[in-house]
Amino acid sequence: MLEVSVSSYYAWTQRSESNRSKESLTLTRHIREIFDNSHQTYGNPRIAATLWRLGLNCSRCREARLMRRMGIRSRMARKFKITTDSNHQEPVSPNLLEQDFSAQLPNTVWTSDITYLRTESGWQYLTVILELFNREIIGYSLSSRVTTETTVIPALDMAVLHRQPRAEGSFFIRIEAVNTPARISGKSLRSTKWS
């Protein structure tokens, strides 16, 4: 079938591993280590440059071929997306707290903030509502979009549901340093209807 003699076949099976094959095995181990240490972000050019700095001679084509055989590809980092809009025409809410982050009674002052979390499925936006009286988290929301309807409103609904504040004398402050101002910022709870 292959027209190879029996003696040639057995000679081939007894032959020691070639130098190139040994080099490829060493390079494969180094490539995998460099790739994992870079959190799988290094591609062909940076891995080849790192191999060269380590004193391992390898062309980019050979290194790319070994990466393909191993089934590894770099993960492209997404371009940073600016979510802050400081140049807006919306009115800015007055500073009702005037940097006094203390409260004498429960359910009188709540505040919130949004933070960004990188996950395997992309950016997630965590909104947390804090009761300033005892520094307790009373509402939160996790969303893949950073809009008032998907972040602040659900967190505030949760806080109102669990704490059921009385209508007079309570107010909610949203820190506006990150995104376009929410329309509910700094409003008294008595003037806002919740569904």
C-alpha cells in the first residue's frame, strides 16, 4: 500500500526523535507558558519577541504554525468605551448632602454608586444603594447596559421594597461622577412614584 519495506518501517519506529521535533516540543512548552502568563492576550508577534528575548531562535511563521497546532489564539481586548458624558445639557442636581455623609435616623438618606466589572461575557455594571445611617447595602442591580432604567431604577426599587421608607423627610442621592445624570437624582422619595 505505502510501498515501504518492512525493514524500513521498523527502522523508522526505532529511530530517535529528531532535533527539530525536540525543539518544537520545547518551543511548544514555552509558547504555552508565555500565552498563559499573558492572560491569553499575547498573539504571534509578542510571543515571538518574548521567545527571542529568552534566547530561543524561532521564526514567527514557525511559532504561528505551532500556535495553530496547539489551537491557541490571542483574545483581543475590546477598545475602551467612554461612558462619561461631561458635556451634557441636562441640569445638574444640587448638592443636598454638602459632603456630610452621616444620617441621624434610618431611611433618611440613601446614596448610590455604579462600578464596572469585567466578566467573561463582557462588562457588567453594578449599582449599589447604601443607607447612610448604618452603611448597609439596601439595594443593588447588575446590568450589561449602563442606563438609568437598567441600573439605578431596579436598585432603587429593591431598596424601597425592602425598607419601605415613609414618604416625608427621605431622599435619595445618586453620585453623578460617572454617567449622564439620572433624572431621579436628588429627588425626594415623596415626589417620585414607584411601580
